[in-house]
Amino acid sequence: MVHDSDDQLIRNYLKQTEKKLSDEGFSARVMRHLPGRAECFVQVWTLLCVVSGVFLFVSIDGCQLVANLMQKMGLALLDSGILQQNPLHLSLITTLIAGYIGYKVYSNVVQ
């Protein structure tokens, strides 16, 4: 309790005696010329995340997972009868099927 009141007394005293100093833009100029450590950290972090993501995608055979997902989505759309409600969905199904066929062709060429 005494400690809190002492802190409050000190804060009040400092507020009363506080003086604003004019630095005429000195602080802003100094901050502008400091090296950009944060920028370097952001670039390294981004590179690390991208490399980790690519490694994870390759290690779990992400291409096959995406191809299977596209195939299941296309079949589910065909089975749902949604094409009779909105023919615009035909473009989505066509894209999914083309992507799946493209993957199969690509995987056969790579192997």
C-alpha cells in the first residue's frame, strides 16, 4: 500500500515538473538513419516460412492431395445436381476437371 502511494506521488511530481524539449526534428532524423534490423528479420522470417511450407507440401505429397480434393469436389458437384440450378457452376467443374487432368499429365511426365 505504501509502495503504491509512493509511486503515485512520484508520478504526480514528474507530471508537474515535466518540460517539453524541442528537438527540431532531430529524433526523427536519427530514427530514419538507424539500420533497418526489422526489415532484415522480416525477410529472413518470410524466407524461412516459405521454405518450410514448400518442404511440408512436398513431404506430404501435396500435389496428390490437391488432385484428390479437386476430384472429390468435382464429383460432389456433379452428384448434387447443382448444374440444373445454375449453369455457371459448369465453369467451376470444368476448371476442376482440367486441373485434375493437368496434374495427372504432369505427374506422368515427371515420373
